[in-house]
Amino acid sequence: MGHPARRHAGVSLALATALLTLSTSCVVGPNYARPPVVTPAAYKELDGWKVAQPDDQAPRGAW
């Protein structure tokens, strides 16, 4: 067992550290303003696309 005054100082330091940590974690900061997002009315794909045609029977070689 340590000296009571030293133990009290350690407990006080731990409690102060915990309180400061908890109180600063509650601060969010300035009022957040979400930036505007420009979204197109419809999706515009690139020219030359084609529908996928999976070929499970294709030879795959030695793995």
C-alpha cells in the first residue's frame, strides 16, 4: 500500500483526466453546414457499353 496522500493525488489526477476527456468529447465544433451536392436528373452512361455476357464454359487454363 502506498502513502495515502500519494494515492489521493493519483486518484485525483485520474478523475481530472477522465472528466476533461469526457467533457471535450462532447464538443462538436462550429455549426456544420453540409455542402450542396449537384446531382443529375438522370444517369448518363458512356457510349459503347454493352451488357455483360458471362461465359462459364470458357477454358480458364491451369490454376
